Amino acid sequence: MIIFKNVSVVYPNGFKALKNINLKIEEGEFVIIIGPSGAGKSTLIRTINGFVKISDGELIVNGKNIKNLSEKELRLLRREIGMIFQSFNLVKRISVLRNVLVGRLGYTSTIKSIFNLFSKEDIKLAFENLKRVGIEDKAYVRADQLSGGQQQRVAIARALTQKPKIILADEPVASLDPPTAKVVMDYLKQFNKELGITTIVNLHDIDLVKEYGSRVVGIRGGEIVYDGNVKNLDEKMLKEIYGKWEF
């Protein structure tokens, strides 16, 4: 479970990215975050794994108050939280398999990680997750030889290899063509259902939101202006969220 209690984030330049956010996300939910650029979507999900520090309020993740965690405790919590980025964040010069094994670094000693000494169990898990996303045949191919959609599937496999309780996907399909975007969204929805992983996705494409969403949270100017079922997300509400922006 993830609970935001009056959470605010103020950046060093004084910009208030989040303003008194109150939000509860239950274990196993699939939640889509929408809003115009600069609304605070990325900031919100990056507070969950501590990539962005909260300035005020409380943020409880899997029973732990993020604000009170030591660096060691935060690292341990991050093992439970997979992250998928718009730009894939792969190491392009190494193989797909080694990229997926990055998901096990939080469980490996520093010395072993430096020399890429992963256990047979870790390697087996990595192959299983590559198979889940349909690219086990690319295991020994360099990451930069793959298409964008294939790279994002590698990123999903890497996240799954952490054995996460939560997956955060920050605009995971923004750089993909529509058919490939649907493939990626299919996988995220599938693993949410099959594995019970709490999944939070930032999206711009309203058609995808309507196709894959159930619960949608709309953010504008760092504040939540909508939290409800996708079926109630009509044109009037979209204008409330996006203002004069096209959607």
C-alpha cells in the first residue's frame, strides 16, 4: 500500500512541484496518472522510490515512512520497486541479458556486481522474464541493436527481475509508435493482473488511458484535480485537468 498524507515537494529553486497531495493506492492496483507537462506526474511517482525527496507531509510505502529511512533502508526498499523510464535507461554497449541482470544488483554484493558474478538462480530468473516479454532469443544481443519497443521490453524484464511489489512507469510509451505502445501497455497490464504487482503509470495518450485505465488520477499544477474511474473521465473533466492543452 502507498499512502500520501499532505505531501509537498519544493525544489531548491523554490518551485512547488507537489502541493498537499493526499492519495492512497492499494496493493495490486493499476493506476494511471495524467496531466499536462509540468503538472508534477514524474515528481509524484519518483517520491515513491525516494528519487525525489518530499519537503512536507508523510509518504508511507509498504508500511515504511520514506522520510524517516536511512540511506541503507532506502536502498532495501528500492529493491521492492521497479522503475521503467521513457528513454529505457539501458546500458547500450552490453548484452540484453546483462541489462536484465541489473535488476538483481540490489541483492548482490558490491564485489560480485563489479565482476558481473551472478548466481545461476539470477540468470535463470533473467531468462524467465525475457521469455515473459517475448525476447529471450535476444539475450546475447547488444542492447543498442534492438528497436525501441524491444528495448522497453528489456526494461520491463529488468524490473520484473527485481521481484518487485511495485512498478513505476514514467511515460513508458511516449517514444514508441502506437502499435508498439499497445504491446508495452499489454505487458504492464498483464503482469499487474498475473503477478499482483502494484503498477503506477504516467501517460499522455488519452486513448491509451481510456483503453487500459481503471483508476485514473489527474494532476494539474502539482495538485490532484481528479481521482476516479476512467469511465467518468469525460471531456469536461479532461478540460479541468488539462486546461487549454490539447488532449
